[in-house]
Amino acid sequence: MIAKKAKRSGGFGQRMEYILEEVEGEQRGKFIGCSDDLLHYTIGNNFNLKSIDSNKISASMKEQASKNSKVEKPCYHQIFSFPNGERPNDEVLEDISNEFAREFGFSQWLSVKHEDTKHLHIHFVGNIVNNEGKVMVNDSNDYYKLNDFVKYIHERHNLQKVGEIKGIGESGTDKHLTRLKKIIDTALTADGVNDIKKLQHEILKSGIKSFTQRGITFIDNYSGVQFKGSALGKEYSLKSLERRISEKRNNQEKVGKIDSYLTLKMAIQSECLKAHNLEDLDERLSKAQMGVSLVNNALAFKYEGVFIKERDLGEDYSMNHVRFNLGKKEWVSKIAKKSELKESIKVSLEQLSNQEILSFENFKDNLKEFGWNLKLENKIFKNSEGKEIDYIQVVYQSAEGLKIADTELKQNNATYNPYGLRGLKNQIESINQTNLKQSFNKHSFIEAIKEKAIISGNLTELSHNLKQDGIDLLLTNFKDKETGENVEVLRFKSGNAVFNSKELGEDINLPNLKYNLSLNDGKFVSRKELKNELLTDILGVLQEKNLIKNGNFEQFSKDLNLQGWSIEIQEKFLKNDGNLIEYKQLKYFHNDNPAKHIYDYELKNKEEKANHFSFKGVCNTLNKSKANNIREALVKGLEFATCSSDLAFIMYRDAGILVGEENQSFQSKDGKKINFKEKIFYSTDRESHEISRDYFDNTRTVMLNRAELSNNERFSLSQINQLSEEKKISNKDIREFLQFNRVQAHQTRQEKDLSHRKEISPEVQQNVGAEDKGEFWEDIKKLMQGKISQSGHAKMQGKDGEQDIRSNEEKRKDKLRRQGKTL
């Protein structure tokens, strides 16, 4: 088994879409395991190898991650792959997933396997934020921990040893970084390392010197390489190392405290089995210099002269549970029993999943075989307004007589309880639905809907026509909590099987059905055909030369209208970390039939993060096209221009692009304000034609002012570099290239003058070096063309063509070598 380097991302939706992608009507990923809070979203898959509700799992993970607003990338995606021919069974894969979650600290996770490639592999998607909003997963240097984990799994399950995971870019300097990090991590775990000085002493044993001033710096005695702690990563700065040492001390103190509590716990368990009541327990504990008292309706245990509250020892030592264990033959742990009960419910549902129709009574009877009786009790609670509300509570009773209420099994802060009456019935219904759908011919079902849609004019007619085939059309409305909009949901029922439009595919969703109902031309148009038609028209418009040069979204909309499509911009709101973010959603609809419409999110490529067909995506595409167009004109102009005015004239003459300058400034590292002039480019609607240089020079200032006042779209050189997909061009590169062209033009003039001379003395020929200079300048040109993406300085003045074209960094290093100093 090999572990591929984990990836972190900001959202769970795209990860879930990838690992649970539908292929030929079935999900690509097969359920392996998950945390308890996600179990009710996967119960059907777990026992029937069918679908997982990826939307609900993503929503649940997102909700938990939102408890810590500081975490930008809560989604942790890990892949474990097996060599060709090795195919561990699901039990082994589940054990690997459980062990990985336990080892790395995930409290919420999902694991699925993929078998559609040469190598069987499993995808583990976890939330680094726990249900209390704390980050329990530290992925710093996780490739070390992964190596150890893979070795452990190899031994645990006798798997093939394929190789170890490696850190990103482990070569050269990175190897020193990796070695140094490992030495520091190991030293932090050593006994007695409880401050920075002791850490420094410990790493010195491995040949690493260090010194502290404002931060911490490490020097490898073996290689002489020197690194600042912050250069190794956030976890290795002086402040972070002090924090890690402090956490270690606190953990050691907690362990010591737990160990001391362990003695008390063992004494309580032992004496509780012998005692008849709490007074008797107090007398027995007193003999061991301990005791128990009742404080505010809760127990407090005396230990080493201090009273310890029951909540500090855990729910096994609450007053009710201690009373339950009084006089028992054996101590019953409530924590262990709750875990046993959850597993019993899971296995009981699994055993019953093959029944044609599973009822709640069947489940109750089957649970008895696992030693648990299920009872329903009527309860009353008061809401925040003081109103009494009746509800039914599920109470599970073990063979020992221990009662556990469904609310005790519910995960903290969770809104859904899979062990309550509603949660159990939902799981049973999910199993029944899965069984029904498994034996259902979905293809015939879809074809029947399409056939009736062709002969129907609206949803009412479609509903009436489908009833003749025993299919009920269910149209419901609900109000979106985030946006407040009314949303229509379409479902189809045949017998007891209920399908939503998502299960039946995009051809049967509500917008596409409405479009086909409006056609009445005897042909059913698929959603895929509609999207392909629209995509072809959009891409054709985006490639138009005039739009690339000067176009904006308004022009794009007009051009697309000529292709038969109109655009409606809808104001939408997205909830993020409790804040509503406004954005613009595009609705594309055909001019001939408004029912023929597609939203921008339907056109998005699932493999890409950005949506190129949204309002923002179209604007970005247009800006990138214009930036590339300007950059292309700039590169062509640099080929011939010898000064800034030449460049401005050539770009306007050939591409209609005005070039100006704007004063800018930035603050250097030492706090000084540095002023500079940045190139500004304006695209005009002028077509290329011959224009005199004198006329351009005289009117350039006027044209620039007019472009500024007319709010012509402008791009700075930094924006061009940011938007363009080509190599960057700096202001310095432009100056050097113009300087190079001037020197080259001067050299060309010299060579022309020499060619007119009838005789050239050997001395003059040697000084000029005409043959050498030809090759020399070709090399210079190649170098300068390559320097478009660099910012190193090139000095073009010199005597007899001996030019210093090295970068400042190369000059500095050469100077240090001459002085005998270490680089």
C-alpha cells in the first residue's frame, strides 16, 4: 500500500462530487466507512451497495467546519492505493480507514473505494475541525506520520510494501530542510525537553547548532547549511516551538492527572460492587483515604485531600450510574455500552436489509437478539417560549438493566439524531427505498416519462398521462432558508418507490421537462443537447476578434443575442460563515422559446474550480483575452522599438493600443518609499492603418486624455502580467530591451559604414571584429529575448563589444568568490 500526499481544500462539495461521481447511473465510489454522525446518510449504501447522499454529507461537514471561522481549508483528502493484483477485502479497507481517522485525530470523515482503475484505491475525506470547533488534525510534516502509518498497516495486514511517501520537492536544499525538521520533531518528544534551551541542547546531539535572537536560526554542522526557523515552516518559528513545548508540558500534566484519577476510578469500581448504598460506599472509600459526598445533586469524590466532581471523571461515575452499579457482580461501563449499542443497531439494520419490506417492529425484534430491548416513552419538554411539547423518546435497555435514552447517543450539537424514533424510521425507509429501486428498471421508467412528455402540453397533462402508466407526479414547493426563495421540487412515484429528478438524470429535471412540454413537436430534447448547443454558441462568440480586442460583458450579451440566445442577470445570495454574499447568476434562454433555458452553474466543468460561463467567469475570460492581445502587441513592438515613444507609436499603428505612464510607488523592506512609472494601456476601436509619426507624436497626449475621460478600459502592466498566461514582462525588461535595440541599431550602422570603405587596415579590422560581432549580437539577442520573463540587469554599454550581461545576483556571487567569502 502507498499513501499519496494529502490535499487540503476549502470546500467539501467538489471532493464529494469527484469520489461519488455517477457513472452509468451508479455511484463510482463504494462505501467503506465513516464517522458515526454521517452514518445515517450512508446506511442504504452500507448494506445495499447503493447511493450515498453526498449533498447531505457535504452540508454536514461544512456546518461543522463553520464552527471555526479561522480555518480556510478544512477539507482533508487522502488516497491509499494498492499495487496491481492486491485487492484487500472491505473489512481490511474499513480497518485502515478507522485506524487512519484515530491516528490523525479525525472525528468526522467518509471513506469510499474506487475499482475503476488498474489499482484499487480508497479515498478518505475528513474534516480537520471537530464538533466543538477545534482543529484536532495537524498536517504539518504529515508525510513522516504517513510513512509510519503505512509501515504499521503493512505489518498489521501483511500487505505488499510498495514504497514510502516523500515530501514535495525533496532534492538539494529540500533534503536539508526535511532532515532538519525530522531532527527537531524527534527532539521535541525527548524526555526533559521542556524549554527552548533544552531543545537546542538535544538537537546539538544530531549536529545541529542553533541560536536565538528575534527568532531562531539552525546551522547544520555537517553541510554548513543555515536556515531560519520560519523558513522551515510556521511550526518551526521560535514562537511556534515555544508553543509546542508548552503544549507538551500541559499534556504531560494532564496524563499525570489522569493517572492519579485512574487510581480513584479503580477504587470506586471495586468498592461500588461491594457496597449497598452511597453511605456504604463512602465508608469503604474512607478506609482507603478517599470518600464520596453529595454536592448540588451531584457526586464529589474525595481524593488526596481534594474533592473531585463527577463530571471530571466522566459519565461512568455520575450519581445515577454509580447507583446502578451498587452491588453488581461486575462493573458496567456506560461508555462501553453506548458504543456496543450503536454497533448493535448498525448490525441489526444490516441483517434486515435483505427483507423485501422492513418495518419498525421487525427491527425491534431483531435488536432483542443483540441483548437490547427498545421501548417508546411519552415525554414533555418546554420550548424557549415556555410552551409544553409532547414527544416520543426511544429508550434502550440492556440485559443488565442499564437504560440509555436516544438523546444520550446523539452527537453533541448535531441537529439530527439517527438513534431517535424519527432517525430510525428514516433509516428503515431508506433501506426499503433502496430495495425497491434496486429491483426497478430505471431505464424503462425514464423512457415512459419522456414518452408522455412528448404528448403533453403542461405539467397537469403530464401528471394525468403518467397516471395511466401507474406513475404519480409529485410537485412540491419549499422556501430556501438562506435566500428566502420558493423552490420547486419534482418527484415521481411508482408503487412505493419514489424517485427524485436527480436520481433520474438531468433530462428529467423540472426545467428540461417544462421546455419539452412547451415544444409539442413529437421529439424529446435532452438536456445534454441543449447545453452543447449553448456552449458552442458561447465559445464562438468569445473567439470573435472584435470582442477579444475591445469587448465587455454588454457586447458579449449583444453578440450572443445574434446567435439566438438572451441573458438574464439574477441577483443571488450565498451564505458563507454566517454572512450573506451577493453574486450574479446568469440565466441563458433561447429567443424563440424562453422555456429553453440553462443556468450558468449547469455549464461548469466539474473538474475545474472556476465557472467560466458565470458572470464573473465571462468577464475574466474577456479580460484575459484583451490582456493577451495587448501583451502580443507589446512583444511585437519591442522587437523593433528603440525608445518608449517608438514603442507607443508601433503599438498604436499596428494594434490601436494607446500607451501611457502613471506614477506609482511601493515601500521597500527598509521602509523607504520607492517611486516608479508604470506602463498603462488603453484599447481603442481604431482599425489598423498607416499613420504618420509626426501626427501621432502631436496628438498622443490629447488621445490619452480623451481615453481617460471616456472611461476607456485600461490595463496596467502588472494587470497584464496577472491576467496573461504567458511569461511576465517587467518595466525593467522593457527598458533593457529598448536599450538592446538601440545598441544593435548603432552596431548595424557601424557595420554599414565599414562596408562602404574600400580598404580596411588589419588593426582597424581587429578592433572592430566584424565577424565576431555578428555572432556576438545574435547571442545577445537570444539572451534578451529569454530575459522577458526575468528581472536581472544587463549592462549594454562597453568598449569593443565586451558587454557585462550577467544578472546582479551573478555579479554579487562572483565578487564574494574573489574575496574568498562563503556564498
